[in-house]
Amino acid sequence: MRVVATAGHVDHGKSALVRALTGGEPDRLEEERRRGLSIELGYAWTTLPGAGEVAFVDVPGHERFITTTLAGLGPVPAVLFVVAADDPWMPQAAEHLAALDALGVDRGVLAVTRADLADPAPARERALDQLSVTSLAGARAVAVSARTGDGLAELREALVEMLATLPQPSAEVPVRLWVDRSFTMPGAGTVVTGTLPAGRVRPGDGLTSLRGGHRVRVVHSLGRAVEEVTGTARVALNLSGDVERGDVLVTPGAWEHTEVLDVRLGPTRLGRGDPPRRPLLHVGSAALPVHHRPLAEGLARLTVERPLPLRVGDRLLLRDPGTRRLWAVTVLDPAPPPLRRRGAARLRAAALADADGRADLGAEVARRGLVEAELLTRIGVPADGAAPGVVRAGGWLLSTARLAEAAREAAAVVREHARAAPLEPALTLPALAERLGLPGPEVAAAVVHDPLRVEAGRVVEAAAACVPAEVVAAVEALSAHLDAEPFAAPTAAELEALGLVPKVLAAAARAGLVLRPAPGIVLLADAADRAVEVLATLPGPFSASEARQALRTSRRVALPLLVHLDRTGRTRRLPDDRRHLT
């Protein structure tokens, strides 16, 4: 299906043209038909050869109904722009055109109506001149009369030609449906309508709004029940729970709902300079007051009165109801950092200076430093691929700059902990993460670089420069004790006499100054290398008894030392319990 919105000044024949194209009646209210003008959004549809099913969203043209008009234009990718041959260029045409330009709608057809009442050429030229400096520049223009039918065939041809250029949205993306009409049907419950820009909806699907969860009972499209509908499409959903016009239904867990967003503001032909402090924000079918805080020229922070599911690159509108001025809004960051310190707004503006609303993983991670991958996905920045300058740590992404900064902080924290409590165990990864303000041990592990290393789940410094003097003295005493017999490990009493009490011994082991092949067995750090040198003199393979005699030590020491050599790949144990060097 294709969806097209009408636009143009009141009483220029938008509804009449939709009737002529579809045979349907877009004006649903008795008052609309009595007064001859649209008050609410109207809908009608037809089939155009070459384009398939086409639904028209007919919007009011009167200035008093501009909020309703923008609700109809917001989610629609194409427009039928209508001007009357017997009227000059009118204010509401200018306002609608400014809104379409701000929203980035760049597919459309210009229809010059009432061509049976006046020469359409002057109106056509005036309108094309106005369109030429907007996103609708180059739109095809057709003169038409809804009363006589003249030009309708050419208009259908122009619509088919235009619709063929529309990109086909994906059916596999999360749903975001702005509700533009809500009512209750006896025996059915809540029914809502809206334009589905992308995604897929089926009966039985679960959707959420700020009012809670909703189960889709029935899906209607173009007046009939269907098993599924994919965007772009006009849909009506019968669902559980209460939903109001202006609400938005989304795929659960797929969107970040935000009350604060950083945006780029663009001027329109109806709005230049800064917006007021409390303008209206139009997004989808919603219109709500916001607080506007300038960050720099063309950059602002908007605070909304209720959370909205927004993504990077969304196009919105700001409107000053008092002056009817409009500004284009491009969402740069729907999950920005707070501005708490003096000068924070200036720094934030500098960070956003090059942002243009396009999803860029590398740039987004660089701005944030550290960010959860799922958050980026929810705000419309695909986070499952690689990007220059991005490091992945579990479910988190770090910029290389933030990684380097955290690595420096980690080295300082580990060194300070060793200095302040030299005989206490080293920090675990969770403890280091807490000290650094990192979200978890997987991120702490990613920032551990030289001179740090992880041993048995604890973070230690590879260099011995931070080893306490007490530990150095005890290891020197051990070295003197083992000078003549390097494999004659001291007894527990001898270790205590040497000053290698448990805390000191643990610190020496963390610093890599001693080797402990088994509990209670303490040798110098190079004992394994020296043992290999001795065992190399034996004819291989050799037995454990032969190794013990060559090392001039006891079975208490020899057997754990041989197991250590096996484990580290220096020796290989044979089935007959003998060994040879590798």
C-alpha cells in the first residue's frame, strides 16, 4: 500500500479531489459535510494501476485546525498539494508547505484544482515558484477539475509516477504507530487508526504505550480485516486497554522513551531566529508544549512534558501558536547527558557541532565515551557492527579515548590500593569497576592494560616497583636461605622466621617474586627455570625419584614442582609415570 496526504488552503478542493480519485467520502462528520470543510482527518482509498492500493489522508485546510493537519502530515511520506486556479497563493498553503519542507517530505504532486473556473496557468506558476525552494522542488503539476473530471487521468498518472519513486520501508523493523483517531465500538472495545510507516502488525501482537501494554485483537486495513499489515499503510487496530489520539503504540523494549532531546533547528519560510521558550512540538499525531533551551546557533535542548519514543534523525516541527512561525527539528540525540555544570551547554554544543541526524556508530560512541549497545539500538544507531575507534566490552561500547583514560585511572587506583594496603589482596575486577565508576567487571577487564594484568580474578601491577619494602626484605631473606639449596623449600616455622607470614607471602606472590607450586611450598620465582636446567642433565625419560635426587630436595617439594612443570608445558608425564623435557 502507498499512503498520500493532501495539503493546501481551506476550500481549495482537497476533499472533492479525493472523492473524485477514490469514489469515497473522506469527510466523516455531518458538520463537515454541512459546512463544506474538513475538521478532522479524513480517509479514502483506491487502486491505481501501476501503484496498487493507495490510501489518502485528507487534512483540514483551515488555520484553526492546524494541529489536526500536522497530525495527518507527520507520518506520511508523500503529498498531494492542492491549490485553486481561481484563488491567489493563500496563508494556509504557505503554512502547509513550510511544514512539509520542515518534515523533509520530498515526494509529491501539485494539483491545480477548479481548472474549469479559471485559467490554471497563473496559479500553477505561482505554486511551482513557491515549491521550488522547498523539499518538493521538481514536483509534477497537473491542472484538474473534480467537477468535470478533466485532468483526473493525468493526475492519476502523475501519482503513479511519483509513488514509484518512494523507497519500500522494511517490514522487519520495530513498530511505531502514532494514533490519529481513537474511539470505542460496542462489543469490540478500543479501536485506533494511524499511518504505519514501517514494520509489521498482526492479530495477537503485543504493543505498548505510556498507558501500559495492549494486545492487538483485530487488524483492519482499507476497510477489511487482514492477517497482517506492513508499512507504509493506513491501519485500524482493535486492541485491549485505553488509547487516546496523540498516543503512540510501539514494539515493547525496542524504543527509548525520552523527555529530553538535543536537536538541530532549521529555519523555514515561516520561522527564523530562535523559537520562543515554550513552543509546541509536533511529532507524529502528537502536539505538546516543550521547554526550549538554546545550546548554540541552530542547536537546542528540548524538554517534553511526557516521554516520547524518538530516534536519531527523526524530523519534527516546532510551532509558535501565537505567531504561526514554524521551525524544522532534526533529532540529534534522544538520550543526551544532563547539563549540570557551568559551561556544560557550551561543551555540549561543541560535541554536537558536526552531528547531522545520521546514525554513525563511531561518532556516537566518541561523543558518549562509554555507552550501552542496547541503548544505541533503541535510539536508532545500529550497534552490532564494528566501527573505527570503538571497543566492545560485553554489552558496552567504549571509545578508544575513553578506554585510554580509564586505563590510566585504573593504573593509578591499583597502585594507590597497593600503597595504602600493601598486605591486603589486590582489587577484584568488580571492585575496580566500582572504584572507576564503570558499569561492570567486563568493562573493567577491557581497560586493564600494561602495566596491569589480571591474575586469579584480581588486578595487579606487572612491575614490582610498588612492592612494599617489608615484602622485598622477606623475599631477600628467602633468597639467602635457598642460596645453597634452591629447592629446599622452608618449613612453615622457617617461613615465619624469614618474615613470610601469610599476608607478606600473598603480596610477594602477587608481585611475582615467589613460586608456590602447592600450599606450604614456597620457592623463588625462577625455581621452575632452574629446575629445568638441572633436569636437562638427566638421561631421559626420568622418574620422579631421579628428579628428586637431582634437585636435592624432598618428595614434599619435588612432586608438586614436577606437577607445576607439567602444567606449564615444560615437562610431559608418560604413562609409566616417568617424564621428559618438552
